[in-house]
Amino acid sequence: MANYPLANTASQINLALQAVVGADAEPTNGSDDMVTSNGVFDYIETQLGPFKTKTVTTQAAGISNTDNETSIPTSAAVKDFVDTTVAATTAVASFTKASGTLTATGLITGYTEVDASTIAAESSGTITVTGAGTYLVNFGGIFSESGTGSFDVQYRVDGASVMNRTSNIGSQETISYSLPKVISSGTFTIDIRGAESGTSTLTFSDVRVDIIKLA
């Protein structure tokens, strides 16, 4: 009979045998022992029982096609649903102006536009939003006035002021405002207007208009 030398010590072999002989009755965190088959079965039944009859929804199957309480979606299925369904109904257009001045009543113009979904466009300071839907419009900017008069800063939708603030000599204000807007068809317009009183200069920076189409 051939002899086979063992690489383990007698103590190591004894510990390994004890891990089998003294197997845990259930999975135990931190234990190096084996678990009896009955312990594994009971653990799955009690801990994983709510999931044992579930099926898996893959990306190919699609979450929209398995609207039930018996399917669990994979991460790929969830990502695909968000990319194709949620992202498709949410669009964002941003119009920013780093800095500038107004020396007479007029609109802030020359925005930098980021609008991958092409829901809006600016012309001579007027931003036109096209398409039925539910929108959230966010205005923001830093404004200061110098001279002998004042400027009334107006955030406007469809030519009507929805928020205005008078900027007086030497003052600087950060002005933010949000407005929900729902249209059933057609378009609506947005602009930021400075109305001069007296002889003044309105200086502005970090001006932005964000249009979020929610649905």
C-alpha cells in the first residue's frame, strides 16, 4: 500500500474534522464550521422563503411586461427601464449667462444653452418652450445696481412678471425662484427683464434659467 504524506499537521486535521463532526445547525456569522444539510434547508425556507417562488425579470423580458408581485428584476432590467421610460419623460434645458450689464430697460440676452432634448430655444433674450407637458421653471442670478436710480429685476413667463425685485444703489442680491407650468398644447415663453428707473446700471452674474419637463 502506498504512503501519502499529508501537508497538514495533526492539529490542523483534527480542527477540520471537528468542523464537520460539530457542524452548526444553521449558518452562523463568524463560524468556521460546516452547516448540516437540514440547517441549510431550514435557513433557506425561513430566511429566503418569500423569494423561493419568485422569477427573475431580465432586461430582455422588460419590467413593463412583468408588472406583478412574483418577479424580481435584474440590475440590467432596472437600468433599461430608467433609461427608456423615466429618462424619456424627463428632459432638462439650461440657459446660463456668466455676467453682463443692462444700462436701459430690456431683456438679458446671449445665453449659453444646454438642451439635449431640444425642448426650448432662445432668441434675443426670449426663451420659447415648445410642447405640451408639465414643467418646472427655475430662475436664478446675482444682481447689483449702480447709478442714481434703480432697476426692477423681473422673472417673466408669457410676458407677465411672476417674481420681481427692485435692485437699489450699492445693493447685491441673489434672487432665486421656481414656478410650475402646465400647458396642454403650443408654447410658452420665459425671460428675465430689467426695468430701469432713473439713470442706472444693472450688473448681473451667474444668471440661469432651468426648464425641467416632468411629464
